Amino acid sequence: MSLLIPTGEMLMEWHEPNAYSRKDLSHGRRAGLLFVLMIPTMLLGISAVNHNFSKGRIILALIFLAVGIVAYIRVWSGPGDVVCLKENHITKATSWPPRKTLYQNIECCNVRHDNYAGIKFCVLKFSIRRGLPAGQVTEVAVPDDASWDRVLHILRDKGVKVVEESLPA
């Protein structure tokens, strides 16, 4: 048993696959990208209406445009979110604030195998007990190379009921 679960606080950590992130870009990230990319458009539009193209507004618009482009590239090509299985909870560490859910608050974990653009991964969808505050981890993806069997074994050891769908043909 000790070979499967290392001692210490961290039981397992992995990056969610980019294929999953691209398929499931959250509404908050979409709204954030849209907002950052709309600011330069609004600043330049206001300047055009007022016929007042000041250097400060143009520089500010270009800064927001550059931040928006970098954020867009980061979301689409950067590594996926970091997920940690800890001794008493699961954490999605790259969220701000970090989202975590205690194992005892998870009623069930439904496992679905998926692939996107030839990248295979496993999606774990958690059914959380009612009445808990917002910000719980409800869905994570495990890359095929991250030993998702080990992840499921850890969840079962922590008392989480795991329901697996059959592998697609």
C-alpha cells in the first residue's frame, strides 16, 4: 500500500491536458479575455469620436492590447491547470483563490474517457454534497500519461465512490 501512496501532504500532482482546457474554456476566462481585448477598442473609439488622439490614450490602449494578446496565447498554448491530490482534499492550485474540496464532501466521482486532437485524457466529474460554499472543485482532467488509475485508487482509498464509464471503442 505504501508503494502506491507516498507519505506526506502531497499524494499526487499533475497538469490538466491542454486539449481539455481548450474544449472547456470557462466563462470567466472568456469574459476576462473579452474585457481585456475590448478596452483598447473602447479607448481608441472614444479618442476617434472626440478627435483627441492623445499619446497617453494610444499608449494605454496598446498596453491593454498587448496584455490581452499575451493572456490569449497563455490560455490557449500554456500548460493546463495544476491539480493536487492532498492528504484530505483535492485542489486546483492555479485558480485564484485556489479551489479545494474535501474528500468527505464528494458524494461521487464519475469518470469519462475522452480524447481531443489525438490526445487521450480522463475527465473526473465530482458530485458535491448540497449546501457547501461556492468554489468547490467539480471537474478535473487527468492526462493519459499521469497514471489515472493511480488517481482513481487514491480517491477510492479516501472513501470517494468512483463510477467509471466503459472505454470508447
